Amino acid sequence: MKINKSSILIIALTLVIVYLSYSVVDKSITLSYSDQGCGSARADIDNITSLIEREWTGMNMEQIAYKLENTSINKKETNPQIKKENDLIWYGDVRFIFSSDRLVKVEY
């Protein structure tokens, strides 16, 4: 049986199209799972920041700094994640916002 060049070309093109289609579907599924994971993590972060804000509102800057330093996973003497500014304490990407030396808001 003789196979001509056009048959080989058609088979090769079909295989390439099947592979590319599979690749697109696979990446779409992976992206969907990734988006769900990010959405879930964001919801968890929002819940935790709301909980902290509700429980710690009204505490002064020193109390908050003390709590952050003592509950930190990193027990070094100076925690690089905690940065104090005028009316803010930064804990990584989380902002503790103060007014009149009292916590009023926690934002991420």
C-alpha cells in the first residue's frame, strides 16, 4: 500500500490540531482552578481582616504592635514585616490604620 505525501500531511496537521486543542482546553481548566483558589484565598483574607478589625478596634498603636510582634511566626528581635508610619502599621501587605492613636480600620 502506497502512502502519498498529502496523506501524511493531512495526518500530521490533524495531530497538530488535536494537540493544540487539548492544550487550550487544559490551560483553560488550569486557569479556572487557579481563579477559584485565588478567590477562596481572597475571601479568607477578607474574613480574617474583618475579624481582626472587629476585635482590635479601639486599641492603641503600641498594643497592636505588641500583638503583631508576639503573634508573628517570625520570632526575630526585629520583624521586617512590621513597619510603623505616622498613623499606620504595616504588617506585610496589611495596613492597620489609626486615628487619634486608636485602630479604626484594617485593610489588605
